[in-house]
Amino acid sequence: MKKKLATLIMLSLFFAGISQTNNTITTNGGVPVGDNQNSKTVGEYGPVLLEDIYLVEKLAAFDRERIPERVVHPRGAGASGYFEASKDMSAYTKAVLFAEAGKKTDLAVRFSTVIHSKGSPETARDPRGFAVKFYTEQGNYDIVGNNLPVFFIRDAIKFPDMVHSLKPSPVTNKQDPNRFFDFFSNVPESTHMITRLYTDLGIPKGYQYMNGSSVHGYKWINAKGEVTYVKYSWVTKQGEKNLTIEEAAIQQAKDWQHATVSLRKAIDDKNYPQWDLYVQMIKPEDIHSFDFWPLDATKDWPADKIEKIKIGTMTLTQNPINYFEQVESIAFSPGALIPGIEPSEDKLLQGRLFSYFDTQRHRLGPNFLQLEINKPLEEPNNYNSDSWISSGNKRFENPDVNYQPSNRASLKEDPQYKQVETTLSNVTITQKKITKTNDFAQVGDFYRSLTKQQQDNLIKNLTGDLGQVTDKNIQKKMINYFYQSDRDYGMRVAKALGFSHKDFMN
């Protein structure tokens, strides 16, 4: 017995030694990973390939980390209402909700915090989710975005790591600036989102007081099959209002559920919140004509270069009657598209197309689209059946047939809804960062657009967290990013953290 115990101890020490000396990242199957930063794409700017098995494994594992709370966006509030188009956009897209001025489409929304748990305060600094589900006669269409027009990363392969760094430590169970700035100090493209988040935009006064953005670009397809790249922006008609860090502390002491309460009260009082929807458009032949890659989620589309066109207004008129059924059970995905709208080659979007549907199947079950809040207006016609909460194929003329093609049943495809053909030539399957990163120019533009008071608040908010980081090298890397964005920005952060010019000489 003693000999067996000694052998087990030696083996455990041996394997412990291996794990400490071999630092190569591997798949769950132990296969070494050659690139953990870039998804496999068709060419440098092409779409992501499903054959990227490591990407799929990483996202699938991440989607299943928590039950039943959403992995991200767990705390949220919702409402329903309608969208009224103000402009006929049929020259650019077949999408029915944008087909004619005056057309109304029912919708449901969910606003949320991103990182913090379901019971967390709404006064916490965090991006806010801004998700809208349109119930059209050709299926449900979701615009799933945030209150800020950019994101931390440009490739979905980094998403699990980013969220892990922002979530509580697996050791202390505490959210820790040492962890997330350790990550961001190695991800320079995050500088843009960090800068916006640490302004007062990071704590909206209420959900009805924040703007929204699709963050990603999409493709609009018209009746001729012509493609236009688009990006959506929601502009609140209540005025954009936020809380300073001092105001947030006071609000938290009174009621840390202020955003949910504020939205619900406004609708109860018949002060129905409204947002105007704007779209920006780029022709495919112009997509490479900017000093940044427009399908990079860390980049905004500047309105002075790409016009914002108002195409309609959203009005919220009804609060949920049952929170669980109408808000907790609602399932959004950027892959919920209708004819006339297709995904772009955005690397982060391409990963989300898989991940969002996948996490809903995990959280709500494979038939989550059969829940009342997620059902399309028209009854679905397909042979997907069985598993949890399934209604099966009992509605068909021949319930014995749950396949297609068949000589015994009538369901068939409609060629007019085939996706537009994309021609690719001289492409290479690759894993590498895009060439046109330009990580700091828009950060500087945004910083210089702020008022002096807004800049002061940004420095105070940012250094409040960055000042908790014990590793001075991480602080210096972040300061370097801010300095490359704008000299004044970097120097003010350095001064607030106690650094002098000499600290950066070596």
C-alpha cells in the first residue's frame, strides 16, 4: 500500500512538473495550438471558415460555462413596441421592414449589462447591450449590438479570453483590474473601447437615455442581387444622459436597479421611449478606401466620411407582463437574418453567428424558437423535431414524413431566397492579423472630441481602476497605448498614476 501511494505521489509530481514547464496552448484534446489570436479565414479579409475546429471548440466550450444565466448580458430589462420606417430603402435591400415609408413592424427589445451577473447593480461601469427583435412577415430579424459603436476585440477567437479576464477571478471570486488590464495590455485594439467605456458613457442614467449601435457591418442585398455594406445606429429621442462616478455612488445607495425601474416607469406613465434608426452605407468597391478596415469591430464609421441616413423610429409602448417569459426567455442572435440582409466578413461577427445560437440552445434548449416570445409571425415549415418542448411535425399533411425531398409531402425550397453568390479568386486560407489595424487614430479623435469636463472624468474613472494594478509594466503598456492615441491623453494618465518622463526612458 505504501509503495502504491509513493508511486502515485511520484506520478503526480511528474505530471505537475510537465504542466509547469510546457506552456504551449492546446485544444481540449491536447493538440498544440499554433495561433490563439486569429481565426482561419479565406484570405486576409475573407470570411471565417467552419473548418477552424479550434475556434468552434473554444466558442462552444465558452458558451456552456454557466447554467442557466446568460454567459454575458445576464442582467437585463425588456419591453415591446413597434418600428415605423420613414424611408423607402428597397433600392438597397429586400428586407421587408425597410421596404416602404410608413410600414410598421412589431418588435421586442432587451437592454442589459454585459459582464456583471444577473443580480448585479445597474450602476456598475459596463457596456450595455442593445438588442431588438423585429417580427416581420418573412421571419424574425435581430439587430444585436451595444450602446457603444465599437468593441474590445476584432476576432471572436479572443472573446472567451476577454470575458474570462473581466469576470471574477477563479481564485478570489472578485473582479480585478489586475486581471483585465493584464489582458488588455496585450490587445492594443481594445484602447478605443476602453476609452469610450471609461467616460461617463459607461454608466447610462437609464436604458431609455442611451444610444445603440449594431457594432458590426452587415450586407444589404437588393432585388437585383446588388450588395451594400451597412452599419446601424440607434439615437435616443430622450437625450443621451449618463451618471458620473459620484452620481452613480449616490444612485446605488438609493436603488441600484435604477435603469430597469426608469424604463418601466416611463412606459407605465405613457412617456413612450423612442429611438431613431440610422444606417450608414459603403459600396463594396469602396470598402478598402479608408485608413481602417470598416469590418473591424474596434472601429467606428465616422459620420463625416460615411453619411448617417435616418430610416425609421422605434417606439416602446408595453412593459412585460411576465418577466421570465418575455425578457429572460427572449433569445437574440446576430444570425437571425431575413431575406435582404446577410452577414459581412467581420471576424468577430462571424464567430457570433455560431456562438449566440449555440448559447441559446444550451440555455433554453434546442427548441428555444418555439417559445412564444421567440416565435416568428408565420408558422415555421421544416422537419426539425423532437427534443425538449418540441411541437414536432404534427401540423403537416403527412406526419409520417419528417424529411425532404419527398414524393409524399409538399415542402420545397424557393430559389428566390438563395443567398447572393460571392466570387473569390486568388485567396489563401490563413490565420493572421489584418494589415490595416490602425488601433489608435480613432481613439485620439474621440478623446479630442470630448469637453474638458468629459476628459477630466475619463482620466479620473480610468485611473481609478488602472491605479489598482500592481504591475507597473502593465500600467506603462496601457499608458503607451493612450499616448499613441493622443499625447495629452497619455501624459495625463501617466501623471495621475505617479509616473514621470524618466520612467519611460528605458
